[in-house]
Amino acid sequence: MKLLSALVVVGILAVPAPAMAHGALTTPVSRLAACGTEGESGDSAACVAALTASGTDKFDDWDNLRLPNVGGRDREVIPDGQLCSAGIDRYRGLDLARKDWPSTRLTAGAGLSFAYRGTIPHEGTFRLYVTRDGYDPTAPLAWSDLETKPFLTAKDPSFTGGSYRFKGTLPAGKVGRHLIYTIWQNSSTPDTYYSCSDVVFAAPATKAPAVAKAPTTTAPATADAQEQAPAAQEQEPVAQQKPEPVAATSALPLIGGGAAVLVVLGALFAVLLHRRRSAARRSWTPPRSW
């Protein structure tokens, strides 16, 4: 009888039990991690609304959003509109369709170091999906809103500093608000964990059109030039001179011209006077003596 009891106990211990330890994506931050007791956004409007809708005043089990025995049948087990809560009633507030959830700003196509907080390590595979172009955060999240294939898969990543850490490349071409859906399927337990992370992809930077440079012309070098011509020095502005009055510059020529006229007239007068005297001499006859 004792042997049978011992075998029963051993058999029970050998059956995998649901994990008592848990986790959630923290980079980029998930809704539950942001609104949980260890998060930094518990007082945000979205988190307060989520707590109210879930019928609680705090998410102290922020690392326990999991379902047992899913075995990869996620789309069959979890209904549309309940992806972020995984259909678990006490997390139903995480399914609220709104565009003010705490978010992480990212750059599409860039590399990122992801972090998944784990209170107790487990083996398993992470699969990360992103929403399709045209995603509407104000509508309930459906499986059809996600891309068909994960953009990143990580199996048994390293566990350091209390988190699983793995690197990947973000999807290219995404702009604006999107959602990253993380599925962590354990291989050491029958549990699968789910996380919704709201992200905002920055718009790609626009490059200014290149300005065409003006063609430069250089003077042909002389064959016998041996030394480089000295650079032209910047000229100082020349002081502006005041124009002189016209009278000041033309007075001397006028005086000179007047004197020349007087000289000519004087010469003519002298010639006429000389001729008159000569004529008078020729016409004069001496008086007769009686």
C-alpha cells in the first residue's frame, strides 16, 4: 500500500503543472506591464479605464496573462476582440479599443533590443507579430489585423538581469500607431503567455533636394608661370568725393581766354594806329617858304 501511494505521488509530480512564474514584454512596453503595479503609467487615462473595466483597482498580477494547453492553436482558442486579454475575464480591460495607450516610439526597419521580464525563467519560443498597414486602434483588435507571419522569432533567448533579451529588426515601411503582439509559448510548461505593446513608428525623414552647384571657371594658366599669383585682397571702400562747383574748375580757362582776346585786340589796334600814322606822313606836305 505504501509503495502504491509513493508511485501515485511520483506520477503527480511528473505531470507538468502550470507555471507559477510569469512574464510580460517590457521593451517595447506592453499594456499590462505599463498599467501593472510595477509599471510607470498606472495613472494614465487608458490604464485607469482598463482597471475599471476589469473590475479591479490594480493589476498586481501583471506577469500572469497566460493560458494552459494552447499548443500553438492561438487563433482557435482566443476570439477576435480579446487578443490582449487572451479571453481572461480579469484582464478584459486590456482589450479596450483606444488610441491613448502608453506607447513606445520606434523607427521602422531599425534594429531593437527586446526585453521580456520574467519572474522565473522558462524555456520557450517568442513570436512577435505587427499590425497590418491601415490598422485602426479605435476598433477591437482581430487576428486579421495582424500580419500573417511573425517579423521576429526567438527561441530560448538569454535570461539576464531578470529579463529575456533578444535582438531583432523592426518591420520596414510602417508609419504611425501600430501594435506588436507577442506570443511566448513555453516548452518547459504547457502555458502560453500573451502581450500587447502599443508602438508609434516615426515618419521617415525627408531629404532636402540637392542644390546644383554653379559651374566654376578657371583662367588658363600661362606656360611660363612659375609662381602662384597672390590672392586678391579685399578692397577697402573708397571715400566718396564731393563734386566741385563748375565755376571753380572753369574760372582759370575763362580768364586765360579773355586775356588772349585782349592781346589780339591790342595788336590789331596797334597795327591800325601804325597804318594811320604812315598814311598821314605820306599825305603831309611841308609849307612853302615865302
